[in-house]
Amino acid sequence: MTHINQRRDLSANWTSANPVLQLGEVGWETDTRKAKLGDGVTPWNDLLYAVAPSASAVASVNGVTRSEHLAAD
């Protein structure tokens, strides 16, 4: 079985260390439950937080309304 570990630490520790995450590497803030995705060049403090799309945003991108999306499930 394959097991993938992701880097994780407290927000203050990430800010203090300010590492550069490798391309595609995920860094989790365990206290805020937020994540950032590395690009291999940008320091932690300059990366934006990753944001999961909402169900309504996904439905609108796919051209269906939320009620249609829920009815299909």
C-alpha cells in the first residue's frame, strides 16, 4: 500500500521558517486547517492559500444549477 505524507506544522512555525515548497508539494497549517501548494520557487509567506471550490461554483462551471446538481446525486 502506498502512503503519502504531507508537510504539516503550526501557522507560526511555517511563517517563521518560510520554506520553499517543491512544485506540487502541500503544506498544511494544523492549527488553521489551511493549506498552501508549492511551486518550487515562492517562499511560504508569499504563497496564497489553496481554496477548495464550493459545490455551487463547480455546478455553475459545469452549466447546471445547484438544485439540478443535487437532484442528479
